[in-house]
Amino acid sequence: MSFQGLHIMPENEWDEFYSQLKEPLPVVFRITGYKSQAQELLKIIRTQFFNMIGKFTSSSGLLGTGESTSIMSDTKLSDQLNQSSANKDQSATDSTVSAKGDTTEQEVKKDSDADSKEGLLRENIKPPRCLSWYPDELAWQVDLSRKAVRSEDILNKFHRFLVCETEIGNISRQEAVSMIPPLVLDIRSNSRVLDMCASPGSKTAQLIEYLHKDESSVPEGFVVANDRDNKRCYLMVHQVKRLSSPCCMIVNHDAAFFPKLQSTLDSEKPQALLFDRVLADVPCSGDGTIRKNIDVWKKWTPNTGYGLHGLQSKILKRGLELLEVGGRLVYSTCSMHPAEDEAVVAEILRQSQGSVEMVDVSASLPGLKYAPGLSKWRLMTKKGEWIHSIEDVPLHMKSQITKSMFPPTAEEAERFKLHRCIRVLPHQQDTGGFFIAVLQKIQPLPWSREARLAKGSEGKTSPEEESGNVDDGMGDTPAASETSGAACDPVQPLPENRKRKGMTEEGPQPQKQPFKGYKEDPFLFLQPEDPVWAPVRDFYGLGEDFPVRQLLYRSEQGPKRSLYFVSKALANIVENNRDKVRFVNMGVKTLSRSPSPVVPECDFRLAQECMGSLRDLFAKRRMFITAHDAIVILSQESPFFCKLSPSTQEVIAKTDPGSVVFTFRPSESDSEPNCEVTFCGWRGRTSVRSFVPRFEREHYLRLFGKDLHQINEEVCQQKKAKEEAKTAANNLGNLVDGELSPEVSDDDMSGPAVTGSASVTKDDDEQCFPEESDSVNDEILKEDKDCPGIDGTLTSAIKESSSDQ
């Protein structure tokens, strides 16, 4: 095979490598590290799920091969699980003995077969393992098959948990090797990051996560996520919006010709915007995904990656042009072929003439098993013939195989330090195949304007200048001029009256592709004098320092339906690059138009999406509540004020009706959960309610130790019991000629009317359930009509959630 002859691993590892390719990939997920609730979520995962999953595993071999840290490394937890396993074995033995005396031989045989199959299934369930190279134990690997998930209730519940938390951005299900490039990019809160080929967005979400490590404020930095395919950009929107960040924008461009953006962030006049972090996860043949993509087995050939070498070189080169001096670029592929990996990196290092160097990041990945980069390799034709140099390339393949695909010379290999590249092979830690190279720009590129000015007195002309491929820092220049990405021969000047089509005085221009996609509505920014702003500012108590010019809307005509908040840097980029960039999506929804007769002075209510980053700006409408209050508000449809704690009732009495922010902060007397929980809601005339999507509601209740599905079942049982009691009462009334029994009077059926006053005492608490009173139900319905955004009851939402999962 081609890979066996490439010597990408020692010969004695080939059988293990090939065998691993046929195995399915394990489930890997990452807990979003920047959210304050990450550690609480990790505690829930350990205690509620991993503990139970561990009971299905045998007590031997729990640590696997030793490359990852299992939850069994916790001695106390291990003892508990071993004791549980022993008790279970003893129970099974006693059950078998009993069965021998009470059942027939056929029944015993049937039970034995069932137990054997169940035992075999449970033996195949491995305990969860922590990825030791990922920080803070926030990445985990679980080996679960579909059959196992269907067979065990706890595993099915764990699967539902992953779906729920993934939907709201607290967990990301992502292949392990895919987490490495953002990790070694070394993102800071003020980093200016470009993700050149971002779709489907899992790495982009990770970049945003690192950008928001300091959750107390909106970061100065930002992420520009780009993809060439317009449809894939929209697929990425959902992935990115889960994190509710005002510091990310999605754009649609060819990465090889990504424009040099302009900004006034650092000066009054527009200047070229350079990035200090660039991720180039380039298109590739994908042979490293062979474990999850069965089509690779059918379609892959030795020549598959050759046609992508040139595009990969162009994207890498353009990424370095957009990188500021001192910045870091990560080049990655999910391919194991050196023509797509080391060959591309070596060619760019060759062209950069010492202005770019490889970075050793081995210290940043403790515990990760990988092979160093290659400095020698060979190529293969489609017929299986080996090629060692450009001179050996058959005539019919000279257009496919170029000189830059072959390994560097011995002197170049020593200078380039290709051994610092990272090659992750599937058999090393049960992953997919991946390649990562970390590059740092230490001085201006030799073909850049800065380099030309520095050597201007020498009067020399570089090949890039002669070919017109000079990046002047302001315009849209091509990243390379030939398909292979290698340095091209000087272009001979044409007579003045004879110029090639598509040529300009600055050189060849990239041919524009016809735009195929959805035409976006404009991104327009709100101005302080806009009539919409004054009512919003006064109602929410926003000061003059509120960055109103960072609120954008999309409807050029008609009323403004929603206002989105973006960071200062992204607003600046939009204003200075409207005609240069195709913007697809940005910002986090902050205010949504929902007129209500309860609040005639303001037509906009707060959106839950902005609570993570902007909650501190709405101090006037913020209420600090207890854990009990949070559970009541999140688990009930529209609880009356009397259901809340006295301290919260006092705050509510001082707050006008309308949109509010509920915040729980742990204290000595109210310490669980040990994290802040903030969500938006509504203060009505007599009751309150939350405006939280169903998955997020389930997440918050889980932090408070409550299960939303269990709450729903209890509510259904209560309603069923009351309906049965009412039916019984009616039947009893019919037996006494239509008169109600003395035990069930009209007053008992209707219950007391509740006014919702905050002065209701604790003794009246039992009389405040909405379902106890028809008059109360009428009040709820009346208030629901006045409350914006009501789209159904909590019970129906829970049922819908259950069916979706």
C-alpha cells in the first residue's frame, strides 16, 4: 500500500495501524471551558453519569492502555464502584440459585443466555477516559456503541444529556485530534484571529471559547470565521451561535484570495488590519478521517492529494501575508500524506527565506502521543510506481506532480526543522489521523512592501515583484500565481499595446467567480438619535456610556425587529469593509421587539442570548434571587409572587413590570450550585416567568439538582389525580340527584382568588398554585396575553423536547 511505503511509522507498527483504521471512532466531547458553570457541569458528569457507567465495567483493566486518565484514578470512587460491582455479582449469584429451585430447566437456560449477552455487552463498555493532554480535564472520551446506548437506561440518559448540553453550547462533540490546532494557537482575550477555512465550525467554537476565558467582560479580541462555500457558512452559523459571542463574525470568501481588511482601530485613517493568530485548516484529501468516513476506502488513490497541494500552498501563503510580525499561524490537515503536509510547509519556508520559522509546541501537549514530522518521503503514481525525484515523473503526470511535492534537501531539512511538525496517527491513542504545523512570522515576508522598503536602496527585484504577486498591504493580491504554489519563473513584460486579458499594471488579478448563495440583508448600526433608542435607554437605565453604535439591525425598511450587539472591533471592520467583504452573520441578539400593554413605554424585551456577555449592563432591571426562587421560576409556567422568597418579593415590589434579569449567586447560606446562574424573564402584574429555551431551562435546573423530565412527570401525575378526583366528585354528585356531596363544595372546587400581592404570608403558600383555582387560571391567561413571547405552556415544551430527543 501507498502509506506503508511512505514510512510514516516504524514497520513493526503497520499491522496495528491498519487494524485500527477499521475500528469506529469513539465519542469525544469537550466542556466549554470559559463558562463559569464548566466545573459544576464536570462535577455533574462525574457523579451522575460516569459513576453509573463505571458500574457496567469490570474491575480489571479500567485504565485501558494508560495513555489517558480514567475516572477510576480517583481511589474513593474506584472503591465505591468495585464494591458496587461485588454486590452486583453476589446478587446475580443468589438470583441464579433461587432460579434453580423455582423455574424449569428451559427458563434457566433462557435466563442464562440473556445474562450472558448482557454481560458481554457490559464488558465491551469501557469507562470514560479523560484526554490527559487537554487542559483542566475538560475533554473526555467515551466508547459507546448505538447498541449499548439503546440497551441501558443510564447510557440513553447520558446520550440525551449530551444532546441537550451540546445544543446550548456547554458541550461540544468534536473529534479529539480536531481540538489540537486551536489549542496550540495560544489564543488570548485580545487576540485578533482569522479562521481561514472555518466550516463546519467546531474549531471556530473552540477559538471563541479561548477568547472568552475572562467571562467578566467583552473581550477586545475577535474571531473572523471564513469559508469559501456559501452554504457551509450557514451551517457554521448554528455552531457558532451556540456560544452567544459578540466577538465573532462569519464571512464568505476564497481563502486563497482573502482581502486585506481595513480598520481604524489603531489610527484615525483606515489602515491594513493584520491578525496575530491565523488558523489554516485547509481542504485536503481527508484520508485521516477513514475511520468515520467509509467513502475514503472506496475513492482514495495515491494521487488524491496531489491536486490539492497547490491550493493548500496558496492558502498557507495568504495566511502568512495576513499575519502580523510576531504572530502565530497553525497549518493543519486531516491527511497523513506528506505531499499535503510537510511538502506544503517546506515550500512556504523555502519561499519565506527565513522570515518564518517552525515553533516547537511539544510542551503544550503533555501526554499526547504523536510522531515527528518527516524530512524524507517518496510519491506514487496511480499505477503503484514509486517516484523519488522530479526527474522520475512520467511525462503524462508532469502537470499533476510538481517539484515542491518532493522532500527538501538535507541542508534544507536541517534549516526548516520539519521534525517540529506533529503527526497524530490513529493507532497511537485511538484517534483519527491528523497533521499540525505551528509557524511564527519573525520578520516581514521577502515579497512584502515592508521588505521592499527595507532593501529599497539595493535596487533588487524579487521574483514576486516581477510576477506581480506583491502584497502591498492594502489591496487584494493573489497569494500565488501557479497551481503548485511554488515560486514561478519571472514573467516577461509584454509590449505596451499588448497586455494579457485580466492583467493590470500591478499584476494578474484573481478571476472573480459568480456569486452563488443567499443575498444577505445589510448590517446597519443604530445611532443615538434613532427614535427607537430613547425608550429602551430610559426603561433599562442604560447610561450615556452604553455603546449604542455597536447595536446593529438587519431590516433596512420597516420596523426594527431585533437588535444585535457586536464588539467594538467587529463594528469597526464592518464600517470600513462593506464593499470588500461578504458578511454572513455576526453579533448576539440583545433586544427583541415584543409590544405589551403592561409596558407601553418600551416595545423591546431582553433576549436570553445576551445574558452571558451583557448581563452587567442591565443593572436597573436585575434581580438577585435564591436557589429556591430559581427552581420555582424555571420549573413552573407563571408562578405567583407569593411562591418566591420574601427577599425576592421585596425586590419585585420595587420593580416595574416588564423584562428583567434573574441572577443567582452562591452564598454561605445558599451555596449550591457553586456558580452564578443568570437568565432573563418577565415581571408581570401578579406573577413572573422565565424566557429560557427548553434545553437551557433543563440545563439550569440540572445545576440546581433538579430533573426537568421528572418534574414534568410529577406535574402530569398531579393533573391526572385532580382530574380523577373531579370526575369522582361529579359521579358522586349524580348519585345525590345532581347535588354535590357535602365533602366537595363549590368553594372547595374553585379555591381562593389570589391577588398576587407580595404581602401574602407563608401560611397562604398552599393556596397559591394556579391549578387550584379557576379564577387564578383566568388571571394567568389574562397575564399571558399581556406577556410577550408566550408560545405555549411549559408542559407542552417539555413534551416537545422529549420527542425531539
